[in-house]
Amino acid sequence: MGPSVKGIDPPSGTPGRTAGRGANRHGAGVQSFQRERDEGALIERSAEASTWRRWREAPRVCLSARSLRSTLSVALVVGTVLFAINQLDVVVGGRATRLVWLKVALTYVVPFLVANYGLLVGSRRPVDA
């Protein structure tokens, strides 16, 4: 058999996924790629659900199951840490007002929005000219 191509099983030549969950050379997963054989040539096809070109496509990326798992996890962890730092003493002391509860909600919403912004920046494909 010839040399092994990353993502292809050499004995059978069947298509596979590249190493990791779409990891790039820095170890960050941005896109997943699938390689297929087309008349002897390898073709890379990006997963359309994980990239976008126009703003109307952005919600599809942010609302995908994989993206939501990631961004909600970030919001939960970061939001909880910020809540403990900023509001926990007020809530535990029984002095929480409507304004405090609004701040608590925003403490979780802001990391969620920032995580989605990072996701969109990292997954945008350039628009063809």
C-alpha cells in the first residue's frame, strides 16, 4: 500500500474524519472535514453547519447542537464564577431585589453572547468575490 493520508484508512481506502474534532494546527476545533475519493483524487468538504458566510447564516451556526453545548457550558461556568464574585453575598444575605436578579441573569447571558461571538469569528468563511 502507498503512504497513509490523514483521515483515510490505508487498507480499505474508506473515507474517514480527520484527527480530533476538526482540530487545526493549534489544537482548536473550528471546522470538521470529511475526505472523499472522487475518481482517485481526494476532496475536502467542510461541514456546512459549522461555517457561515452571510449574517443570515449565523443563527444556524450558533443554534447547532454542538455549538449550543459549548457556548452554554462556557456561560454556566463563567457565569457561576462571576455570580459568586459579584452577587452571592447579596442573595445569601436575603437582600436580593429585582435589580439584583436582573444582574444575575445578565451575568450568565454575557458569557453566552461572548462565546457565540468567538464561535462566529472563528467559523466565518470569506464571501466569494
